[in-house]
Amino acid sequence: MVNTLANTFRDRQLDGSVLGINKAEPSLDSLELQLHPDMANHVIAALLPRVDWEYGGLKGVPGLRPRERGGHLVLEDVSGRAALRVFQPVGERLRLPQGRRGELAVWRKSPRRLHGSEEPDLAAWQGGSREREANFARDYLLSRMLRRPRLLNRVAKAHGFANSYTHGYSDLVVEWCCAASVEGMTSLLRRSGLTSQPTGLVCAASESFPGNLDLGPSRVVVRRLPQCTIPYDLISEKELTATHREEYLR
């Protein structure tokens, strides 16, 4: 989910919600995510798997399926046991995306089991037996980022957006300007337990650079850009935000 949302929103967030998430409420066996009210439906549309024929492959999270439980939307993994509840605090109820021309909605086509188009992507995430510990570390690291939206969203306070992306399956990069310092962010994230070693996993120490938060071979990179990214001579911050808000409310 972190991989998908980071690459979906890039630098088009609203009100400082970097992954479209305002709040996370974890418990021992579940997770509840409060989505940004204007970005919420776009979050759901980005996460649910579909084959995009023009793109030439799967988009979204392989194996993810929506369920209604007690009037709430729950996202479940049909290839495992993971599930989480998503909601928006105000406005209309979350809606499932409509089918788009040139796409196959895999989550509708195969609601109870994996679809053949999802298997290659899922295999790439799982990797081989030699990569088990590396994948275990990555899953912990990115899962922990999903549970720390209030810390992550600090980087977007100045303008309401940051820039998020990944390199393949193993990392998360977040860039910003005019907000928190790199030192401050890395300190907050480390103190929150982001890179603490989970029980049963021994990660070799890696060379550390400013802004790198490593757990084994997996990494979160926080990077403050040297100059402001708002092109004042082309478009104002207010106009940019209004354009993004209109896009998400369509």
C-alpha cells in the first residue's frame, strides 16, 4: 500500500496528507486508517488492483479486495489474512471506483481469490527463499511508515504537499522544502521505533547517510530540497492546491 500510494500521489497531495492518510489507529490485530476527506476515494481507487491495458500490466495492490462490514469499508488480502478498516471523518461515504475504459477491474472479476494477472506482481513482492529476511525487513519498515502518518505529514506542512516515490519494491523516498529539517525528521522517526529490529530478525548494519533510515537492506529516505519548489512565476500555491482538489473530487 505504501509503495502504491507513494507513486500515485507523488507531489499532488492536499493539506499535508502525504499518502492520503490523516490518522492511523493500530491495535494488536488490526489497523484503522482515517483518510483525507477529499483524497479518500482516490486512495481506494489507487489501491484496488486492475489491469491497465495501455500501461501494460497490473496497477494497485495485488490480492486486495474491498468488503462491507458493519457499514464500514474493510480492505482484505485474499492471499493472506491481513485486513484494515478505512474511513473518512466527514462528507459522503467512501465509494468504490467505477470501471474505466481500457482497464480490467481485477477486484470485481475475481472477488474471492487471486486473479492470474496478480500472481507475477505478488511473486515479485514475495521474492525467493534467499530474500526472505530482506522482504521481512522491508515489510516491517513500510508497514511502520503506514502507521505514522502524523509524523510523515510534518514534511508537507509548509505547502500542503511533498514528493513521494519508490525505487521498485524495497524503499520509500520523501522529498520536501520549507518545512521540517532532515535531522529533525530522522530523529523523530527513529525515536518512534521505525528502524528498531523486530523479534526474530537480525539485520546487518548498513552504512548510514543523513536522511537514510535503514532496516536491513530496506530504506526510507527523507530529503529536504535546497530550494522552494513552488514556481511562483507560473502558478500560485493556492491555484495549485485548487487544481489538485478539483481532480480528486471529480
